[in-house]
Amino acid sequence: MRRPKRLTIPRAVWLALTAALAAVAAVLTMKRFLRLPAERSRDDPAPAAPADTGQPAVVPILGTPTPRDLERLAAKPSLLDRPPAEARPPREPLSAAARRRLTRWGVAGCALVLLASCTQLLESAVFSQAPQTSVTGEVGFSFAELEEQACDPALGQAQEACLSQAPLSDGPPSPAPIAPPGPDLSDEDCQSQTATPRVRAIDAKVVRAVNRQWRRIESWLREHAPRSYRTLGKPGKAADIAAAEAEMGLRFPDDLRASLLRHDGSVHLDDVWAFGFLGHTNASVAEILTDWRGLCEIDSENEGDGGDENARSQWWDGRMLAVGADGMGDHLVVDSEQRDVGTTDHEGSMSFRPGGVRIRSFHALLRATADAMENGTSIGYWKPRAVAGEVEWDVLDLRP
């Protein structure tokens, strides 16, 4: 058997009643204290004048006060003071009929106040509560709420889920939108991702090592190839790198990210070729992403996905990062998984011995370039030299 609900008085009603009682008590107390001085002034006798004993009056130690001092020290009237109440003649007592009428009106007024209070309490306790949507622990919901949640972009739902739902209106169904056919990206590593960009921290040792090699390269360029030095890009943004990683579904090696944060690639200035490595330009974050999209659209083979060795033998694979271009369709690449440097030929295959030597990381490429510039040596068959303020990469004939 269900127990009846108990009628609880809200806290606001208790506070209001308490405040009203406190106000009445304060008013009565103030009236009592204001009456006391007037009653005492009427009851207390006037002080008697000092008797004349013939002795001189006692003079205070600090001297006799002057009339000016007496005027200054005299009590001044206050705004709160009021004249003593005049004696009023006693009122005639009320007749029995008048007392009965007053009693009846008082009882009627108290009954009305009590009735109004009970009505307000009943309304607050029963009718003002929010309707319950849960029954036996189950949350109530409607199909419209489910449809709104399914189509809410903030919940990360796919757009196809919204397009596949039936329309809520009673009119004829609208034709489903026809999406344009996308490129045939059979390479799984070339599929664009929808992950949220996330900026990753770089090890401080890696940043220091990369910046040390860049300082060597910049110093040599300022002295021997100032025109190529001016083509170095501005510092990149970590947010741009994170956005490219999220779309490509790849992780840039830390040394490559540190290099992009110092110089976001290089740019062409008038007739000056942008600075780069091994006969290729130094690509920016935007160029890496653009080249990845373009090469993935051309690629139609699905060999070498994941850790398959065929990924390094085909002319292109989606896990590669095109960090440079020679302007003729070939690229300097970094394997996002093994992190070593290679080259890709648009008419042939991929090789991870650029210049005939193994370069195990982008930092190793920076260090080898700085060594070749300072010592006048080469990186395999690639040798940098300064010509008219620019850097040119010569191809050496290493045959015996």
C-alpha cells in the first residue's frame, strides 16, 4: 500500500514567518525604550540646589570652565529626541457590543490569512513540481530526442546517419543527396582520417639537437649563400602539424616536427631556387599535406600497407611524408614508421639510399648537410656548393 505524501512546508515560508516575528519584536522593543526617558523625567524629582555653607566653591584642578566652554560642552538636542508626551485623559472603555464586533473581525481576518497560507503551501507542494520522466529507474525519452541526438554534430556522429533517417514531416520524402564519387584510393594508408587534431610535445633533447644543426646551416648560408638564406621559411605552427597528422592518419617524427617549427619549409624568391636538401626543396607543412593528397590520388596499388616491405619498394605508399620535391615529379620522403630518408621516382620505385648512402633520420640529413657545407664534402654523390650567392647540389661521378 502506497503511503500518502507528507506535506512539507518550504524553507522560504519558515524564513518569512521568522522575519515577520523578529520585526514585530523589534518594533515593540523600540517603542518600550522610547517611552522610558519620558516616564523617568516625570517621576524623578528635580535635583536640590546646593546649600550655601559660606565656603568657597571647589575649583577643578584644570581651572574654572569659561562660559564658552560651558556652551561647547552643553548637551545639544538630537534629531531622535522628542518632547515629553502630554498627559492624556483616560479613554472610556469600549462597550460590550464593540468588543464583540472587534473580536469577530479579528477571528475572520485570522481565518482568511490561514486559508491563504494553506492554499499557497498546497500549490507549492503538489502543483509546482516538475513532471517526472522516470518510472522504476528508467529514464523517459521520445523518438524526436533520439533523432536530434543522432544528428548532433557535437556527438561525433557520421553525416550518413543523419541522411539515412526518415523525414519527420508528413510531406513526400525528399530524394537522398547524391555524393560525388571520390578518387579510388585503394591504398589503405591513403585514406583521409577524421580524427581530432592533437598537439604532441617534442622531447627537449630532440629540439636542441635539431636547432644545433640548423644554426650550422644558417651560419654557412649567411656567409656563402645569402640569397638562399633568404628563402628559409618562417617558424611553423604546432597546430598546423597536428591538423596534417589528423587528416593523414600519420605521426610526423619528432625531428621532422622540430625542423618544421624552426623553418616551415622554404619559398621561391624571384629567380632564386628555394633552399633544400639533395637537389630537392625543403617542403612546408602545407606542401607535405598537398603532395600526400596528390600522390595518393595517383596511387592505385594496395601493396605494402602497414609493415609490409613492399611499401618501401613501390613508387609510393600512403605512409610516406614528401618532405621535398625536385620540380620534375620526384620527391624526397621520410618513412613515418621507420623514420629514415629516401627518394621516390614517379616512373620507377622508391629507394632508401639517397645519393647511394643510408640516412637514418631527418636529423641525420641535417647533420650530414651541415658537415658537407662546412668541410666541402659530399653526401654520397650529392655535393653542395655556393654559386653566386645560391646553393647548388652537384652530382658527382663516383665510379672508379
